[in-house]
Amino acid sequence: SFAAPSMMGLPIVVLIVMFPSILFPTPSRLINNRLISIQQWLIQLTSKQMLAIHNQKGRTWALMLMSLILFIGSTNLLGLLPHSFTPTTQLSMNLGMAIPLWAGTVITGFRYKTK
């Protein structure tokens, strides 16, 4: 269960990581269907909860944090499928998301509040 998934000898990690983007279709019609309406409602609810506790400068991070929440949530839902794994169980995936966010927060903190 700890081996990297492959199909016909080719690694399919890229396909597994890109699969959640298929689950979030972009609305292209004036009247949306149920899936897109539920998706927009969840995004508005999450962003309202997230923006309520931040000031104006903190809201500049909202798009990045919202996309990170959607990515982590949708990839974790992949673990519910049989014979699949969640990419966030890999340390490289977690470090790949955590280190740039941590470094950006520290650099921004040093930039605006040197004391």
C-alpha cells in the first residue's frame, strides 16, 4: 500500500493529483446546474468564514488560502475511493505546500514588522 501507483509501468501520480480539478467545473451558463450551485455555495460559505476574522491586509491572502483549502479537501476525498491514496499522505506533498507558505509568511512578517 506504500508503493507509488502506476499503470502499465507509468506513474499516475500526476493524474491522481489533477483529478480533483475535474470535479470543480467552471460555470459557463447563465443558469447553473445543481453541482455548480452547490460548489459556489460552499466556496462562498468558506470564504465568508475565512474573511470574517481578517483585516484588509489579511484578505490579500484569501485567494491563495481558498485554493489551498479546496485542493486539500478534494484530494483528501480521493482517499474514499477504493484502491487509491490521498496525495497529502506523502511528506513531499506536505512539505511542498508548507515550506513556501511558511517562508512567505516569515518574509512578509520581516518586511512589514521588523521588530
